[in-house]
Amino acid sequence: MEGVPQKIDRIILFFLVYTISFVVFFGTLKYTYLFLIALIFAMILRKPTRFLMNKCKINSTLACLTTNVVFFTIIFVILYFSITSISHEIIQFGKNAQGYVTSNKDKIYALFEEIQHRYNNIDPTLINDIKSYAYNFVSKYSGSIMDFSARTVTFAIGIISNLPYLMMVVFFSIIATYFFTKDMVMEKGFAKLYKFKEKKYIHIYSEAKKKLLNYMISYLIIISLTFIETLIVFLALDIKYAVILSIISGIADILPVLGVGTIYTPLVIFYWITGNKFTAIALIISYAIISAIRQIVEPKLVSSSLGIHPVAVIAAIFIGLTVNGVMGMIYFMFLVVFYNLLKQVDVL
């Protein structure tokens, strides 16, 4: 029977190997991301390609070519319409945002005058300080909007100047996806690389792959849920630039501390100052509901997809965000996942 010192040695070894692997993986990601994307696409296309081969009785080359063409056509169409819609809203936002801010300076004054009139017992010096701060904020925000518009134009020019590189990335991603898909379907390459003799290691590999995919799908569902909820709210309240603001909200939802408040808070302030208090209150209620749904759904969804206890998920998220933000959260989440996995197969 294995003693406690041996178990501790195994846990320490696991911790060191996992940490080194994590650092190396993310440290080299800027060089290997193209092949990682291609590998993920190939994993998605593997089953459709096999289905096509079995049902239509065609060879692997034609089946892989067909699924790749259909898959990338769908992606390019979605990207085209998404970029067109987002670009239109960004341009309109850049044109109108400064006018929105500067034209409502008088309303900000009126708001503080109303506060001072209603609450005469408040020190006038404090009100004046708040006014001064608010006007400095508005002036700074107005300049930031212009800077944002300029940065948007610069970003667009940068994309155009890097177009040859982007085309090269897209081209090699498509080629790599095709060959990865073909290898997986024919059980070559990766299958031979991971063809372990012991069932224990086969189980570890398959479970690790499944949990990684489930983790990505879980957060994709969370982001999509936030995007859909926000889009419905913004469309119902007739808020301009609903699509781009909903996309930013979905992405911001995975950011520590800020979350969807990055979008909702400025909108609440804007609509309250401009006198549209119904919209401001509706946004506050919507923000509270969306945040509550997020806090309920995330631990349950992630824990069920990864097969670990919700408390362990909450602990990994909290400790990770405290230590090193999103990267720390990912590190501790998979530390728990792989520890649990290796514990199940009696490696630890």
C-alpha cells in the first residue's frame, strides 16, 4: 500500500508538470495559435466528414474538401454580415457620440441644481465640487470619444495594411484544417501519436480532450446568453447601436470585476441625465437580472460540463481572478479539473 509521502511526491510532481505545461502552452501560443485553431476546426468537422463518407460512399479527400468548403463558407458569410453591421454602428456612434455628450451639459447643470434645491441641507461646497468633477468628467469623456473614433479609423487602416498577413493566416488555417480533418478521419497522425497501450492513458487523453472542449463550450454558452439577453433588452428599449453594445457586453462578461457593467453603467448614467428615467431604471433592473442569471448559471454549467463540484468551481474562479485575473482563473480551473481526472484513474 502506498504511503502518504509517496502521494505527496506525486501531487508535487503533478503541480510542477502542470504549471510548466501551462506556462509553455500560453507562452508559445502566439506562434502556435494558427494550428490550434485549425485543430479545433478539425475536431468539429471530424464527425460530419465521417458521416458524409459513410452515407454518400465517397473517399476521404472529397468528404474533407466538401465539409471544409461548407464550414468556411458559413464562417465567412457570418463574419461578413457581422463586420458590416458592427462597422456601420461604430461609424454612426463616432459621428453622434460627441454631440450627445456636449449637448447635454446644460442638463447636467440642471440635475445638480435640482438636487441642491431638493436637499437644501447639503453643503453647497460639496455640490460645487461634484459639479466641477462632473464637468471635468464630461469634458474628458467627450475627448475620449473623439479619440475612440480616431483609434477606430487607425485600427481599420492597420487591418488594411496587415491584410497580406491576415490572408496568409486564413490560407494556412484552411489548409491545416483540411489536413488535420483528413488525418483524424483516417485515424492517422494524431491517432498514432496518442495510441497508448494502456487503457488508463487512453482514458486520460480522451477525458482531458472532452473536458477542454466542454469548458470552451460552457463559456461560449455564457457569452452567447449574455449577448442574447442584452440584445433583447436593448432592442426592447430602442437603444441605438444595440448589436455592437451587445457584443461588447458578451465579451466583457468574462472580464473580472467589470463584466456587463462596463456597458450598462454608462448607459444608465446617460439616460438618467438626459431625462429618460424609465429607460435608465429598466437598464438597472435588466443589469441586476442578467448579473444574477450569470452568477447562478456559471458555476452550475461549468461544474456539470467539467464533472467537478460547484464549490470547487467557485473557489477556482475566485482564487484565480484574485491572483492573476482571467489567466489565473483558467490556470486554477484546469488545475482542479486535471487533479480530479488523475484522481479518478488512480494516478494521484
